Amino acid sequence: QVQLAESGGGLVQAGGSLRLSCVVSGRTYNNYAMAWFRQAPGKEREFVATVTRGGSAKYGDSVKGRFTVSRDNAKNAVYLQMSSLKSEDTAVYYCAARAAADSSDWYIEWDSYQYWGQGTQVTVSS
């Protein structure tokens, strides 16, 4: 059984920064592509960022240049460094994982991910 546990959410002022962490347990982490999604009240789940098994990253348009995703295979962890936060970044942020056959494969559709964390709330005050 694969389990994902997010941490690092909280309340921050606009323009500030937060770092989210997600630790994966239960299976071979190095075989997974990892991603972050978010969902604000009344809105659909939105792709934020993904990192391939090989460490390449891709971002949603709304966070490009402000967020950075990274992974530490030795710690079975993925991180999301968020900077220049805006009120519209307020949402529950979810970590997701899925098996990836190739180290360069990336996925941006939320329904292609097999495993999910419980989510962590990020609130940006203006």
C-alpha cells in the first residue's frame, strides 16, 4: 500500500513563500512520477507541477516562474517551493504519485495518478 503524507501548508501573506513537502511510503518511490495539484472551493482540481522520475519539471501556467518542484529520491520526498504567493493560490494542495515506465514520462491529468495524499491547506491573505 502506497501512502503519501503532505506537510507545510499554512497561512501566509501575499508576496510571501511556503514550502510543501510530501513523503511517500510503501513502495519503490524511484519508479514514480510525482505531482502537485490544488483545489480551491467551488473549483476543479488544477494541475500545479510535476516532476519525472529523472527530475525534469513541468508547471501549470498560473504558477510558472513562482513555484519550483523538486524531489529527493534518498528521502522518498517531493517538495513544492512556492514564492510570490497570491490570494488566488489559496487552495488545498495535494501530492500525487503514479508509476512511470520511463524516467522522462510526465503526466498533468489528475485522473492519471494512482495515489494521493490527504491534502494540505494553503491560505494566502491579501
